Amino acid sequence: MGKTRKRIRVLVVDDSRFFRNFIIQGLEQDGTIEVVGEAADPYEARDKIIELRPDVMTLDVQMPRMNGIQFLKKLIPQYPMPVVVVSSIGEYVFDALDVGAVDFVEKPSKLNINSKEMLYEELILKIKIASVAKLGVTKKERRITHRSVNERRSSKGKVKVIAIGASTGGTEAIFDVLKNLKEDMPPIVIVQHMPPDFTTMYADRINRYCKLNIKEACDKDRLVRGHVLLAPGGLHMKIEKDSKGYYVRCHSGGKVNGHCPSVDTLFDSVAYHMKDRAIGIILTGMGKDGAQGLLRMREEEAYTVGQDEKSSTIYGMPKVAYEIGAVIEQLNLLEISTLLSNY
């Protein structure tokens, strides 16, 4: 007989009894997850963590007595554990990711059959991803350069676009790469797996702290030096060309590798139009989205980089890309930022 796989032990924290029961009902549909406890506020949650030692915690942000951000700041240093935030739309979700949460799921404004099933499916998937996430990948570790960066093949004036793809752990990784870049960089296009509405908030948030001009992309936005375009949640983004130069098309479509926007969709278009005048970068995330597109970029002689295992929250997408030969060089986030600073 095969060995029984250990179920993921989950603690559900939310001040709403109705929503706790709602989450528990959904999680218990999956045979790989066991809900070991629930808590109505961070103080009760702290006691349950000590008593039950869960593998993953789901956490609401807006709670009485102590909000989820304050709780994470106190919790993570003492009891490192993967946390998936379950909350309504708000920029505080990114505050939670900044202080240690692995990922987030949006609370639906209205509960119907479709929204319930979508929430359950997404939450179960993200709990499974969080259960294998690398904890303790601190800002300090992400930024320490452990080796010199060699001279690259592409000359400074040759690179016309930088394309970046990321998923779980990517919000912090992207910010770490962009925040020290100068304002006259080649155009940068990014796909971060994220639902609609959150991409606008995320772009606005990091724009406040970077020299570059960062915005959520709109259909037919032109590629301009010093500007960063983030693919809108729920829409694919690709590069196109006309008589005036290059621009992005943002369009609806089915999921590619389970995602919309898809990194592969962006990278494929960069490979086709930019060839050796591009740099492709694949960052932390679960799955394989972006690996084949990055391989096509490399085959067209673009310079390709994968985030290294040590600095990745989830060494999934970069690992697949590396294993199929899509990655020329593996670097940590400071090294990637240093590389880009040369263009």
C-alpha cells in the first residue's frame, strides 16, 4: 500500500463567524486540507497557533482589537508560518504581503454559486502553494550580491524592451528589482499574476517609490523609455508594432497555463518582435507560465535571466525555465537590478 500523504493543517482567522464557516465549508471539500481550528481575532489566533501548530493560516486584514497587518508584524518573527490573506479589495493587502504574507485571495462582494466556487478553487490552490513556500526569504537575503555580475552580450543601446514575469512572491520581488533603477531605462513590460482591480493599486503603489513611471497598461499604450507597463488583471498583454513604433495590446482571452494575464503570452510577443533587442526575466512563482516564452526569447537571442532558488519564495517558474534551457543566467534580485542598471 502507498504511503498516505499528510494533509495540510489550516487555521482560519476571521472576525465574521459566517465567513469562517463559509471558508471552512469550502476547504473541507478538498481531501488534502484539514481545518484544525478557527479564531475570531489575532489574540485568539495566537493561542490557537501555539496549541495547534497549523501548517498554513488564512487571515482577514480588517479585524477588531488588532488588524491583520499588526498581527503579521508580531507573528512572523515569533512563529514563522505561511499566511494567505483573505480580504476585500484594498491596498492594505500589499501591506500584508510586505510584512510576510505569502499570497492573497479577494473576498467576493456578493456570494453566489459562481463566486463561491471560484473563491474555494483559488483559496485551496493558494493554500497548497503557501504550504511549500520558502519562509524567511528576507529583504536582506534578497538584496545581498553573492557574486560579481559578468559583462553581458547585449550592448547598452541595443536593448529596446525589458520583459518581466512573476507570480507568488512577485509583488515584493518586482519592487526590489525596480526601485533602484534610473528614470531613463528602456521600456519595461510586466506580467504579475493578479486579479482585476489589484493591478491598478499595485502599479500606483510602487510608482510612488520608484524613479520610473509605472502604471497599469491600457490597450495601445506606447513603449516609452522610463515607463513601466503592468498587465491589467484579467487581460492578456502582448507587444505589437506599427509605423510609429511599439505598443501593447491588452485583450481578453482564455487562461494560458492557468493564468490571465499570462507571462507566456507577453514573452512570445517580445520574442517575435524584439528578438535580440530584449531582456527577459522570470521571477518567483508556482507552475510553468513563462518558461516556454522565455525559451523562445532565448532562441531569438534575447538575454534571459531567472531568479535563483535561494531568493525565490516559490522556485517553480524559474526552475522550469532553467531546466528547459530558457535561462542564460540565474541571479538574485539585487543582481538582476544591477544587471538592468547597465542598460
